[in-house]
Amino acid sequence: MKEEAFELDGVVSEVLPSAMFRVDLSNGQKLLATAAGKMRKFRIRIIAGDRVTVAVSPYDLGRGIITFRHKS
């Protein structure tokens, strides 16, 4: 039985190579996230300091997928 990913809000603290990002979550944790496929397809730029929504799997809480970049 597959469990659904849950979404958390955070702020991008560091931009890493290969479309990877270090995200500081609102609960104080840090995780490694990558941009979702649709964000790459439509070339949505993510820079340090952006507020984002991250989908996190319950199996690996240290990694996630950035699904939305909030407008400032």
C-alpha cells in the first residue's frame, strides 16, 4: 500500500547543481529538494530566498520535490 506524500512550506536557502535545492522548512528542519518536472518544462526559475511548497515522502523525510513557487 503506497502512502501519499505530504506538502510542507519552506524557503530555499541554497541553490545546488543539477536542479537541487536546500530548503529550510517552517518547522525548522532542512531537506534536499529537486524541481518538479512541470517546473523544469516551463522553465520556472527558483532562486535562494523563494517561498516554495515541497512534497515530501513519508519514507524519506530528508528529500522532497518542489511543486510550487509562491509569488512574493
